[in-house]
Amino acid sequence: MPEMCRQLRRVATEAGDKLPDNECLVTMIRRWENGSGVSERYRLHYCRALGLLPEDFGRAAASRPPGKLSRSPEPTPNLPLPEIAVAGQGRLASTDEVDGGNGRQTLGCEVLATAHEGSEHVERAERREIGDATLEQLRAEVTRLSREYMTGEPVPLFFAMRRVRGRLHAALDRQIWPRDRTEVYFLLGLLSALMADAANDAGAPAAAEELARTGCAYATVIDHRPLKACLRLELALIARWTCQPVRCRDEALTGLESLSRGPHGAQLHLLHGIACARLGDADGARQAMAAASDSREHEYSDELLEIGGQFGFSRATQHYYAGSLAIELPDAESDAIAWLEQAMKLYAAGPEPGEHHSLHCRMRALADLASARLRAGQFDAAESAAALIFELPPNWRAAPLPRHLDRVRAELAKPAYQGLSAARELEERIEWFCRDTISRQLGLLPAQDPR
């Protein structure tokens, strides 16, 4: 068979034809030897290699062992390839003048061979090394991870996400159809967002930003507008937690260019408003809050909302975001308390149909509620809200939570609470909680509870 392969490649090269690689050619020769019909293109190459006329191919080839040349093959006749029709002349140049009666038959064989080339190319294009069941299973894995992250530990889930990402990368190295590649890119974009969340919650914002920008590239390749908006939302969140309000505002506005309706549109509007409030633009912040309420009222659905989990935005969390925005505005602590208390009621009532509640967002809402109550002079109510945060197990503490507690500490440092022993004890517990959280993220020994 290697000799047959070599002879076919030799005569094909002489005729100006390029054959596929050896592995593919050997597979075709094996199929032909098992009784499959030989296309006209390869029949002509066989005839040249075996020293046969096209009309003798079936009879003479049957007398030789498959894939074997005779010891003394007859000289290979010169069977010319026909010329291709010249553009505008409307006919094929006949080989009758060159080869007499045999030219007409050779021309017919070559025309058929040209037609068969398309069939052979389709055969290669039809190869699909990943099936619908595998793609469905990979999407189910991403969906599961997205929903588990709402109440799960960030670090173990990050490594689970990395394992699924490895499977998706391996899928891209296989022979897959274009629609399969689009699906894989979509899932990789989702995983990039999830891994960015996990990295940021684990205290690695630089890694989180790189992962989010990787996801943006996948979303851009497939031009998936909700996914592009989701990744811009992720970049805006990272900018918020790293105290970059200008970048947070700009990323949120870029996301709104892709999507301004539905839950994700509302989330982007609120992030834009929080950044505006941080930059002193109270009017812009209030306009963003109104736009968020309007976006939520429109009927909307997309693939990300169907996956849910981290790719949803519950009404409870929307109230938490609105309260976080209000707390940044001057003389708006009563509005902030109203939004945040409503958020806590919605969290306590459980998710609405199609929603998932985030434990991490709930803890941040408690921290903001404690801060708003302190600003309003409600120390006991603030202490009760903070006490629920301290009960959170260490492995569930995300890095943004200590940043929310910094606002509580800033309120405790105001003159109204100076000299109050209960306020000093609360500040010490916050200090211990933040130190212990950061120490665990850095892999250091946990701090000691002051109690």
C-alpha cells in the first residue's frame, strides 16, 4: 500500500494534481480495495500508475493483487489532462485532435473527476469530531457552575471552571462544524466571566480583568451582544472594587451600547449610576437609577438569562444595587435604607421564578445597610445587620466584602460614635473580620477573634 500511494502521488504530480496527505490517501486506497468505487479523478491516476487505458481499468486491475504493481509494468501511456474552458469562449477544448478516438473518453473522465473533487471535499468538511451530546453536556456544566457560584466557595469553583475550560479548549483542536465553534466560543466567554468573578472574589483583580478581557474577545468573535454586555459589566465591577470610578463608568457605558434592556441593562445602568455618584455627578446617578427601573419593566429574555445564576440579576439584588447607589448620594440615607431593607425582605422571601439569589450580594447588602443605618443614627439596627455578616464561614467570604465594611468603619469614626464602647467593639470585630479574610486569601494563618 505505501508503494501504491507513492506511485499515485508521482503520476498525480506529473499531471499537476495535488493529492491529500498520506494518511488520508491510505484510507481511501484501503476503502477502494474493500470494494468501494474509485472516483474518475483517481481512476485516471491508477491507469497511469498501472500502465492501463481507462476502458481497461476494471478488467485489468481485477487480475492483480490489490495495491500491487506488476514486476514489469508496461510503459505508462501519455494520457493528457484536458484544457479548461477559456473564460468567454463557452466550450472545453477537445482532446480529440491530440489523442484521436480516446480523447473524447478521456475528456469525459476528467470532467467527472472535476465534479467528484467537490464530493471528496464535502466528505472532509462533513467530519465532526464532537457531537451534540457533548456540547449539551458542556453547556450543562457551565450552567451548573454559574448557579452553584451563587452560594458556593469561590476558590474550589474556580478550579472546577478551569477544568471545564480545558475541555472546551480541547474541543477547538478537533474537527468541528462552524456552528459548533460558535457554541464553544460562547461557552468560553461565559466561563471567562465566571472565572473573572471567582478571581476577583479571591482577591486577584488583575487576573480577573485579564480573564474578563479574554471573554470579551470570544464575545466579539461571535458578535454576541448580550455576552459582550455581560463581559463589560464584569470589567465595570472589577473597576468598582478597585476604586476606579472613571473606568467603571466607561465600561458600563460601553456595555450599554450592546444591551440596555432587561435585567442586565438595569444592572449596567446602576453601575453607571454608582460610578457617577462616586465622581460627584448626583444628577447623572439619579438618571441612571430611573433608567434601571425602566429597563427592568420591559419584557426581555436571552441565552444568558436562561442559564441563570451569575448571569441573572434578581429583583432583590437590583434593590441592593439601588441602595448602594443611594448611599453614595448626599442626604439620601433614608432612601438607601428603604432600598436595602426591601432587598433584605426579598432575599428572605427566596428567589422569584427564574431567579437565583447570591449569598455574596446579600452579605454586601447587609454591610451597606449597616452603613446607612449608622449614618442615620440607628446604631443598634446597624449592629444587628453587621452581626449577620460575622457569622459567614471564612471560605465563603469574597474580597469585595471587606471593602463594603470599610464604609461602616468610616461611619463609626465620625464624632457621633467617638467614646461609645459598643461602637469601639463593633470596629474591632470589623477589623478582625477583614484581617482574617485577607489573611486567608493570602494563605496566611487566620487572625484571632477579639471575642
